[in-house]
Amino acid sequence: MTATRRPPPLARPATRRADRMEWLVSTDHKRIGLLTIGTGLVLFYAFGALAMTMRTQLARPDQHILTNQQYNQIMTLHGTGMIALVVTPFALGLGVYLVPLMIGAPTIAAPRATLLGYWLYVGGAIAIILGCAVPGGAQSGWWGYLPLSNATYSPGTGANLWVTGVSLAACGMLIQSGTVAWTILTRRAPGMTMLHLPVFVWTELVTCFMGLTAFPSLLSAMGLLAWNRVHPANINFWNLLYEHMFWFYGHPVVYIMFFPFVGCVAEVLATFSGRRNFAYKSTVLALLAFAAGSMAVWGHHMFTSGQVVNDYYSLTSNFLAIPAGVEYFALLGTIIGGRLRYPTAMLFGLAFIPQFLIGGLTGILVGSPAIDYQMNNSYFIVGHFHYTLLAGSIFGLFAGVYYWLPKATGIMFSERLGKLHFVLMTIGTNVTFLPMFALGMLGMPRRVATYPANEGLNALNLTATIGAFIIGCSLLVFVYNLYISNYRKVPAPPDPWQGHTLEWATSSPPPRFNFTAEYPVPRIRSFAPLLDIRERASQAAAGGGDRAEPGQDGAGDGGAGHGGAGEEAP
């Protein structure tokens, strides 16, 4: 009997290496988007571990697990990393992946530039990590205030690497903002008018507009900081100029890290309520007003500096509550009266609403100068900021991840593990950050490596640390869900959730150019084209013919209005 010959052992590894190289240089927007989101997810875990290290230091008074210098370096890396390397790339990476699919485009505009944006972001991440990790590295916080970041207080290469990394990451995000906006404005499918864009696409568009305005200000601030490190000058003048340029970026970036996740939640709530997004046109106007207003409020971060007109910045800050309220009521109006389903994505979407509301309302409080004088640089600000970014944006992100991951991977994920992840993360988030409001009101300053035992802060700090470790456990459950689901490989159908938007009209995962002869772009009559098709099919089955339903051709506020009805996709 002749032995059967096996293929050469190096054939499959060589193929895998080639596949990996294709991913790294691919101009497919889906691969670039997944690379951006995946890199951000890895860094999210790394910087989250740093947060748990800081919370371990603060669990009990007078602990010295870390030196003051080490604590400040870790705090700088955690803050800079979460903002510049995690949540902002999540926000724009979702746009790179989803926007062409949702508007019926085969590719993203300027795909090579989009890929360049990703690699600049990776280079920035490496520089920032090295800048904070080297001995004597950057330790001036994510804002890099002078004089803490000048050559006198922060000598050596660490702060230089930090400036370089922030600049590279900002350039990468600036490029991706431009290509996503360009795609929305120029590559929509026939029938996809501006008022037929899904809510998520609108949130990405206003996010890109803010990025195109805010990131150049950050780059200017980093240039000013680099110049001051080489040529020290009048520190008071340079510090004031730096603060204005930095916060002209620093406040809009909060909404860059917020709007896309509002869009995720809006799409999730609409799908699992079986209803169109409520008050669609009002939501669009609120998004545009919010984006414009966000560029006029940066000075409220400088109330205690004495260098801004407090009344003006307090007024503009409180004005933002109006468009924010419209968006919140639109989310609530979508689910009221709907036929609700409760998969993991829906649970994260529902939790987003009250938790981000806490962050928003406490933001209004510190937008009042009288209150800000008391709370500025206290743990109240830490609680407020984390209720916006973790309890808000990251919950919105996970709503989107559980919703769109079957589309991106072609695999269904465990709902049981997903719901365990949700429960643990909800408990951990509130146990961690609610006590911080009380800590701030009791006078605990932020950015301290320890505290004395006789100030009544012990129990609240220990509670916050326990909550942080619960969050860590929840994120381990998510990783296990990814692993076990990839091992079982339950195939995902093209539309497992009965979605409303165009990405659900193609295969899971989508082909190279998104839509094919087997999966053509359907007829677009509103911002929910797949819901239109199901409603027309239901009416036809009931003998109702092809009547115009609410939300189409200008019927009601949920409608998109003009121009696309009756056009067929190519």
C-alpha cells in the first residue's frame, strides 16, 4: 500500500502570512475600519489595566505601590491613550467601516489616504506609549499644560515623544475625518439624498466636520509646545495661548467621542423597537446645532484661569442642553410604543441613555462658573468625565459592536455571555464612578497618588476600586465571548436582526465592493430602506398595495422627503 503524500507543511503558513500582509496594506475600507477598531480595542484593554493599577494604589490611604512619578506617568498614558488612541479611533473607525455600506457606496473616498491615516495613528500610539514608559517620561496629563510639559519641568525625550505621538495620531484622525466626510458628500447611491441618510451616518458627518476643525488646533498647540521646549519664552503668555488652542480641540473632541455612539444607539433602538427613528429631521437639526455650538464653548475649561469671559462661555455651554435634549427625546420616542426585543445590543443601548444623562447633567453643573470654582480639579470632574466616556460612549460602542459584529465577521456571538458582560459592566461602572461625585464634594483633588487616612475618603475609594475590578471582569467575559464564538462559528445570515439600513442588504461579511449582482443596492425611499421593503411586502400580503407609508416621501417628521423615491439602484 502506497502512503498518501501530504501537502508541503509550509504552504498554509505562507498563505496566512500573505493574508496578514494583505490586511496591513489593504485599501478595502472594511479592513481599514476593522484594523482601526481592533487596534483601539487592544489599547483599550492595555490602558484599562493602567486604570486598575491606579485604582489599586488609591484603594487604601497612604499606599505607595507606585511612586508619585510613576503614578503621573501612568495617569498621563491612560488619559492620553483613552482619548487620542481609543475612543476617538473607535468613533472614526466605525465610520470608515460602516458609512460606505450604509450609503450604498462600493468604496470609501481616497482609500489610500484612509490607510495612511491608520498607519499614522499606529505610529502615534507607539510614540505616546514610549514617551510615557521611558524613565522620566511624560507626566503632565493628557492636556500637557505648561509649565509641566516644558523642558525645565519635563526634560529628556519622553515629553518629546509624547508631543510627536499626539501629533501623529491627530494627523491620522484628521485624514480619516476627511475621507469619511468626502464619502458621505460624494458617493451616495442613487436615491440616497441627504435626508435619506441614516441617523448613524449623520452623526459621523457632524463628527468629521468637528474633526476637520478641531484637529488642526491640536496640531498647532503641539507645535507651540514643541517650540517652547526648544526655545523657552515668557511662560505666562505661552501657557495662556496654549490653553486656548488646546481646549479649542479639547472640548469638541468630547463630542467626536460621543456623536457616533449616539448614532449606534439610535440604530439599535430603532431596529429592536421595530420602529423608525423618531423625529428624524429634528434630530438632524439638533446634531448640526450641537456640532456648531460645540466650537464656541471651549473657554468653560478655563473658568478658574481668570482669562476668559465666564458669562459668555457659561451661556453657550448651557445652550447645548437644548439640542442634547432633542436627541434624548428622539431616542426615547423611538422606543415608546415599540415592540421591544432585548438582545445584548439593545441592553447596552438602553443603559446608555440614563448613564450618559448623568454625565450630561453634571456637565451642565460645572458649566456654571460658581459651581466650577468649587468642583474644578476635584474627583467630581473625574466622575463627570467617565460618565460621558465610559458609562456613555463605551456603552454605545458595545451596543454597536454586538449589533454589527455578525455583519463584519459572519459569525453569531453568544447572547448569554453578552448579557453577562452587560450586567457586570453596568454594575462595575456605577459602583466605580458614582462614589467619585461624593469624593469630589468632600474635597479630594484629582491627579493625586495617595491621600491621608483621616479625611473620610477611605470607604468611597475602596468602593470605586472594587467597581473597577468588576469592569475588568466584564471585559474578560467579552474576550471569552469573542474566542468561544469564533471557535463555534455559528454562521450569521445577511440580516439577523431585521435591520433598517443598507448594510443588512448584503452578505455577512460583505464582499470586497459591498454589493453584488446577488446582493444589489435596494430601492431607497427613506432613511430606513429595508424597513420600507418589509412594510410594502406586508401591505401587499394584506392586499393594501404599494401605498406610501409613514416616513416615506415626506410623510411625517420621520420622512426623508425628496428626490430619491422611484429611483432604482444600478
